Amino acid sequence: MGAHDHKSHAERERLVARCAVITVSDSKTAETDSSGRAAEELLRGAGHDVLRSLVPNAGVAGAVEVALRDHDLVLTIGGTGPSRRDRSVEAVRPLLEKELPGFGELFRALSAKEIGTAAVLSRALLGTTSLGKVACCLPGSEGAVRLALKDILLPELRHLLWELRRYA
């Protein structure tokens, strides 16, 4: 590893992301939102700043658009299933410049080890916007949130943001 590579790696490891965690639910409250609480705990534990909110299914599109203005990562929790009320993916996908399909593929593969074939019902999504932001849609269960953050997103978040910023 050359001096430049070492410096870049050190800069990347110090990066602090501004994260918006948006729980999408018509029935949860701040007190009952264990999935949002878990996401906040994991992101803060990794050294990132977190703003957490709860919106109804019908409000997800507006909440994501607003959050993307001031945050490096916008993470929605809930609304990724197959029902008509599940709208998170439809709200986020049009805002993406590049979708990173490996995230959803890996998430479903790891989920299948825990929940079996029900993993196919998840439409977990990760992508980047033209402004160098990251948007992610996760299922609403606490187990899914912990799996996605601990095993996939947190190990790569600083690298992903660094890649988005280095040619900006």
C-alpha cells in the first residue's frame, strides 16, 4: 500500500455520515419502533450522526426527498413488501441515479438462512443519487434491520460515501 493509498484509507475511516432513519408505518409509534431504534443504535455505534423519524406509508416520498437534502444516507424501514400499502421502494427508486442490486441480492441470500423462502418477499434496495447521497430501503422487522446494517451496509458505508465524493 503506497502513501497515497494509506492516506485515502485513513480519510475514509474517519468519515462521519449524516444519516436519516425514516420508519414507514401506519401503526408504530416512537415508543414501539424497535427497528428504528436498532438502526439508530447501530449507526451511532459506528460513529455516525443520526436523525430518526416516523412517517405514515402515504408520506414516505416527501420525507425521503426532504431528508436527501441534508443527509448522506437516507434509510427507510418498512414498506418493502408486496402489499399495496408498501410504497417505500416506489418512493425511493425514482430518486436514484444508480441502483446497487448486489445489496438486495445479498440481503435476501443472508435472510433466507434465517427466515427461509419468505426472503423472496423483500424488496430491499440500495442506490446512489446524482448528488452523491445514498438511499436504502429495508424491511420493517428489527431482525432485518440488524442483518442489513451489521452484515452489509455498515461495513461498506464509509467506502461507498468516499467513492461518491472522491470525483465530485
